[in-house]
Amino acid sequence: MAAADLSFANSPLAHAAAAAPPASKRDVRLDFFRGVAMFIILFAHTPGNWFTSWIPARWGFSDATEMFVFCSGMASAIAFGATFDRAGMLLGSARVVYRVWQVYWAHVGLFFATVALVVFFTDLDVNTKNYWGNLNLWMLFVEGKNWENPNILFSFMTLQWVPNLFDILPMYMVILVMMPAVMLLQRAHFGLVVAASVVMWLFAQRSLTEALGLPYLNFTAEPWVGDDDWQRRWFLNPFGWQLVFFTGFAFMRGWIPKPPVKMWLIAAAALIVLANIPLSNIGVREFGFEWARQWRVDNPQWFSKTDFGVLRYVQFLALAYLGWVIAGDKGDRIRAGTSALGRAWAPMLAIILKVGQQSLAVFVVSIIVGRLNGFLLDIIGRDIWTMVGINFFGMALLVITAYGAGWFKAQPWRAKRPG
């Protein structure tokens, strides 16, 4: 027996095992926060949902959209950055184009599925609501084809018409298209990336460009109206929102070093988050700060969601830093522990991580489920227990979607190679 042990110890297999690095622990923070964002987005897109009154967006300027876009930037750095490093600019750009193609058809499918759903709800005639009218789809069903609007479906398919509620995926596509240029600029100098992103963001601030007489950078959402000042633009301006996307991208690529865990930084971030509360929806609604209400009316440019106002950025970075510190290295503090509480948390954590891993599929389904839940609440009523039940029903559908998408991506029907 001793001779056999000595023989194995001197074998190449043993040397290879000794030389192999220990298995790295997966960083769960990205999937965790994306998963949390998906549930918040579901609540926010359910009409008349009481849960929406207390989501994080009501406590400050930023909301789940920042979390989703920032995490998408981080995920893109992992998914596409390595391709640019390994395969070069051409193939890296090709992979980005392929992802844009996937997101485009997700956008198209989401729109037509939602339209079919709201038309079905309206035709049921169980109440007086016109659900497709609530989504401002009059031009699709009423105005039809005329000289001002020659082809509404062509306008939609070419992203010239971006209907209400359907801005986030087009915004994401435009930002993805910017990625090859960002990679090229970084090869020259990271300062060029920062300069390009900041300048683009500045030209996307409507109040600033109007004050300086400069062109405002955003797409029109209803091209048949003309390029007038009152023309509706994309609700989520990609030239503004790219700032938070490429911030997450730069952090994950290592272009920006991770911030140190210092008490003064934690205190400063907490102060920024707490200072937002009086000016937030909660501050006005619950604490009755009339001065804050007036300030919001007089200064919408500082927290504009369309153009991604600077206070949204500052508050989100402070909140993200606190979340990063609380989660711990690689998310150790949100993992299941050895305590009874930790063991009870483990199944819930696994569910949130799975939802975060399948964020595109879950997001698309969440928009449709949000409409469905709003309709059910209109029919059943909005008492507290009905509201809780409908929200949990919607969350369950997102979880089923996440596990289903993960199962299909694993391609279990493929024959496994013999080990």
C-alpha cells in the first residue's frame, strides 16, 4: 500500500493536481443585483401596484433602471471584453452585432406580444378601460396609414417609432453599438473613453444644450410629427444612459480600480443616499416637504430620467458602493451561511441568482406579466392581500422563466461526450 501511495505521489497526475490552482469562487454580486432589479422592474411595470410606492426609486433619484444598465455594462465587459481580447476587433464587433440582433428581435417580439395581450384585455369588455389606449397605441389602431404617417409598422421595425414603455431595449441596442468604438479608444488611452463618454452625456442634457444653443443628442420617437421642440423623444436617451453603462463596463474591465473599503467613503456614500430622501418621492409624499416638491418642479434637469441627470448618477454610485461593501468580497455576505438563518436564505438566494443570470428573458416576460397583473388587479380588486398574491404570482412566473431559459440554454438534448 505504501509503495502504491509513493508511486502515485511521483506520477505526472499528482504533479498536475498539485500545480493546478484552487477552483475560484464565483462572484455572485452581479447576478444577485440583476435578479433583485428584475423583481423591482416587475413591480414598477404593474399598473396601480401598491408595491411600487415603496420600491427603492421612491427613496432617491435613481431606480432599478440604473441597476439594470450598470449591471448590463459589467456583464458586457465579461461577455464581450474577453472576445475582443482573444479574437480581435473584427470578431469582437461581430459578436456585439449578433447580440444587438438578438435584442432587436426580443424588442419586436415583446411589442407584438404586449399589443396582442392589451387588445385581448380590451376586447373582454369587463370594464371601461382601453388598455391599448393607455399605452398610447392610437396611431397603430386608429390613425392607421395616412400622408403624415405613411407606414407605422415600418417606423416601428426601423426604431423610428418607439412606443411608450418600449424604450429600454432600443436604448440598450444603441449603447451596445458604441462598444467597439469604446474598445478602440481605450487601446489608445483610457482618458479618451472618459472624454468621449462625458462629452456625449453633456450633449444629451436637453436643458444644457438649449441654454448654450447646442444640438440636443437624442432620437425622435414619433418621426411623423417633425423635428419640433415639442417632438417626443426616446424616454431613455442612450447618449445619456451610456455613462452608467460604461462605468460598469470600465469597472469590470479593470480600467477603473475597485474603490477601497474606507470608513470615510462609507460615511460619504451613506450621507449622499440619506440626503436624497428629503428630495425623493417619499420625502414629498410621506414627510410632506413642500419645499422639496417645489424644488423638484423647478429643477427637473438635475434628476431627469430621460437624459440621465447628474444627481441620478451620483446617488446611484453612492448606493452601488454601499451595496458593494455590504455584499462583501465576491458577495460573501449574501451567500448562505452556516446559521439557521443562512440555511433558510440559501434557496431564496439561488432563485435570485438564477433570475439575474437570465435577465434578458426575464425582463421581456416581466413587461408582459406586469400588464397581465395590472389587468387581474382591475378585475379582482386592489385590497392588500390580493395585491400581495398577484405580485407573488408575477414573481413566480419570472422564476419559472429564468429556470426555463437556463434549461434551454444548457441544451440537455445534446449527446454528452464520454468522459
